[in-house]
Amino acid sequence: MTVARLAALAAAVALGGCAIPRMPAPQPSIAVIDRIGAARLPAMAVGSFTAAPGLSDKALGIRVSQVRPEGGSFAAYLGETLKAQLAAAGKLDATAPIAIGGTLTESDVGAPIGEARGRLGAEFVVTRDGRELLRKRLRVERRWGSSYFGVIAIDKADRMYTALYADLVGTLIDDPDFRAAVGAVPLQPSRGGAR
């Protein structure tokens, strides 16, 4: 973590329950971009992403602090993450007949002393010229060691939770049903056996 970020987190914790710096704008993931290239995805548009009823879409608590998304919505952040990956791979086209939208169905992070966990899930909807091709729920989860020291634990939980968004996009790209729906190259089994 940077000295500036650590100082900001320490100040937030000292003030008791203040928000940590907002999640950064979504950045392209080399791993996800490579998977998009390998799938030979067609150009796609990204539609709207909304939060499921009752799901916290503005902030999540991490010990005495809170993580907040850039732009003010975790659901919208998922859409922006998808846009960032497709744009970096040269596959984002607002006028494309194929579009992806959806609903954020799960969003959670906790950082108790010992083991922390973050989860993210969404129902993705793929359409072509407005006709639904696929509706599917996908989810990802991460677990990691969590420090006794609040500043360190909060910073790591924030980073790991943010990484879940690219993880979920990568899971979508690898999903066999998604690839079939958009006419992409089927996922090839690894040499070591089934994935």
C-alpha cells in the first residue's frame, strides 16, 4: 500500500468509522483481456446494471470503516468494470447488436481477525437486438488472511473486494453458456484435466 493511502486509512480509523478512500476507477486486467482475446468475442455494448432489491449498493462496512464505489453504485461499478475490460481488448462498441446488462445479486466483504472473505454475484442478461439470448447467475469469492491491526486489515479487504469485480467479469468470459450465446470460441480444457 502507498504511504498516502496508509495515512488516509489511519486517519479514517482514528476518527472512528469514517469512509476509506473510494474504490478506484476500474482498470483493465491483463488476465481478463487475454481471456477475451482467446474467446474471440464479438464487439459488444454494455447496458445498465442495477442492484437487487434489498442489496446495499452504496457502501459496505469493513470493521469500523466503509468501502464506497467510484460513481456511488456497486452495480454501476460492475458495469464499468466490464466496459474497461472490453474496451482494453478492443471489443466495446455502444452500437453493437449484442449487449450485456444485469443485476448485482450479492456483494459482501468482512475482515475479522484471522480469515477474511469477500463475495460478489450477478445475474447477467445478454441480448441481441433486444432479444434475450442468455440470463445466468454467476458468483465469485475470495478468502485471505486478515491482520489484527485495523488499518492493514481494512486496506487489504478493500483491495481484495475491488479485485472481485474483475474476477466476476473473467468468470463471465469463461462461462460456456455465455460463449455459446455470443458465438465465441468454446473454452478449452486445461492440459491437466477439466477446469
